[in-house]
Amino acid sequence: MKINIEHGIEGAKEAVSRRDSIIIVDTIRASTTYVNAFASGAVRIVPCSSREHLDKHMENYPGALRSGERVCKKIKGYDLGSSPEEMSSANLSGKTILSSTTNGSKMVVASSGSPLVVMASFCNSTAVVEFVKKKSTNVSIICSGRLGEEVIEDNLCAEYLKHKFHSESIPFRLSVHEISEECKKSPSYDMLVSAGLGNDFKFCMKIDSHSIVPVLDNDGFILL
């Protein structure tokens, strides 16, 4: 099994052209938010590349909740932001969520031609690796980044996932605490703190807090 690490939309397109299985990593925060939404009972999460794209999907999913953020803040008029802490305390039983985020949603749209697409973060890393190992041969881990730039937390999470594919019995080069401290060097961390969402960072750093694997099914993620 070959494990590639790619970056951004172009990396996703390369992975699709190779027919790789794709693991999308948007550590802060979309991947972590999706996992916590499913843990709170959501049954489908539909990524939307823009607000207009989301509005169009409302026609297909009447009664769906609208979730989205821009610069970490909930979009005005939406039901939910993109906060894993918010999702963890919400009653989402049986709900479909239409999600528009700064980076992660666009990455999903770019990856949708792959035979298998899943969402991963530190919070579901072991579950994702075990799931993908059973399903595929070659894998591309796509680091979403932010606004076209690489970010520490996605690169580090991708490295962590790749390590688990090949060397699960050997400890990762960084401890849990060291991973968190490295990710605090990211502009993403500063933005969360500035927006009063420091607790979201803690959710994003919880390694293996869930065994949930969001899997892309047509236009949205579900749990198999």
C-alpha cells in the first residue's frame, strides 16, 4: 500500500487522477467538526463550496440545518457554525447538515471523483486508518491548508496518519503534548483564540476521542 501526502485542491485532483482513496485532513476545524456532529446524531453532512452552493442544496434537503463559518465565525443566519465544541453539545439526532467552510468543503468537492473519500483528524485517526486499510490499496492524504497555504496542523496530522499506516507499533516522533504545542504555532490557533474559540482547539487535539469515520456517499458524508 502506497501512502501519498498531497496538498490543496491541486493535490486532490492528482489523487483523483490516480484513483487513490482519499483521506481529507482539515484538522482545525472541519474534519473535527464533522466527527463531533456525527457523534451528536447527525445522519448526513453535505459539504458546499459556497453559500450559493448551500442555498441550492436546500432544495434537495428541506429541513436541513445550515452550518458554516468565515474567519472562524458562524455565518449570519445559519443554524450552526463550524465548531466541534458546539456540535458536541447539540442535539443533531436524525439531522442532515449542509456545511460551508473556508477550506474543507472545497477540498471535498475537489476529491469527489475518488472511489473512496473519508474525513480525518487526530480525533478519529486510528479508526480511519483501520477502515481505509480494509478498503483500498493506494491512499492519498490531502492536507486542506488554509486559503491555498499549507498549515502546520494538517501537515502534522497527515504525517501522523501515514505513520499509523506503516509503523503503528512504534511511537510517533512527538508526544500528544508536543503535537498540541506544535499546532499552537499555526495561524489557525491564533485565529481561534482571537475569536474566543480556544476550546475548539482542545477538541481538535483530542487524539482518538472517537471511532467515527465519515465516508463520502454521492454529495454527502454518512456513517457506514
